[in-house]
Amino acid sequence: MISEMAKAYVVVRVAVGLVVAVVFFTASPLAGQSSRMNFFVALEGATYGADRPALGISDAFCFDEAYAEGFGALNWRAYLTGTSADGEADQIARARIGAGPWYNYSGVVIATDLDQLHSDENNLSLESALTVRGQPAPDGVLEIPSGSQLDGTDFSREGPFFCFGFP
């Protein structure tokens, strides 16, 4: 028969575990970070998952970065188009990121919808293209077409690329 003290100990441990889980899984955005943030620049890609297709790894990387900053409730996608070699040719960047609007770390609107995002009317600039931690992208990052290297060869998981979140 279990003593009353042992039962109380188990109840306290379970209660503490539940409190820790609630705090951990409901992390809030950091001070200065907009609660609407659903866009950021990933300067470097994942260092894990070489055996997985590029989009799966890049999407997971976007999620991991966002989750660590309190934005794990969104679906996160790298703005990249799949390749035949990875069996992801049907994955088109534009169709993978939701309908918008998208906000950066500071709450600044990047674009209100897909049409604006893909036009000269978007608000992508060195000042607005911030990392998940609110740091500006270094010069030259936005000059690289998302999904390809400077020489036009296919995407590698090394980054940089854009991450978009949607419900």
C-alpha cells in the first residue's frame, strides 16, 4: 500500500511537470518583437538532415528558429521551390507560404498578399528584412534570388532564404 506521503509527492511532481509544460509550450514573443511576426530571413540553413529533401529540412529549420522565439503555433515554410531530384518538383514557393499579410520582427508589413509580395510594391529592403531575432540582413543577402545561388545553380540548404509563417 502506498503511503499518503508518497501519493502527495507524486501529485506535486505531476503538478510541477504540468506547470513547466504550460510555460514551455506557450512561450511569448520577446520584448520588442511583434506578436504578428510571420516573416524572417534565415541567413544560414540547417546543419542537420542531409538525408532529407531540401524543402523538408528548410521548412523544419524555419519552424525551429521561429519556435525558439515563441512562434511555434504557425506553419513555417521556406520560400523555396522543390526540385525533381528531391521528389519535390510539385512544391512551388509561391503556393507554399500562405496568402499573407506578412510582418517582420518589428511588426512592419512586408506585403499584404501574394500579388504585392511578388511586385515592386512589396516592402522588402535591407531595413525590413530582419532575422527571427530582429537583426538586419547583411548587405548582399537580398540580391541573391531566393532558391538559387549567385551563379544560378540550384538551391543548397546553406541559406540565405526567407521563412514565412501562416496559421
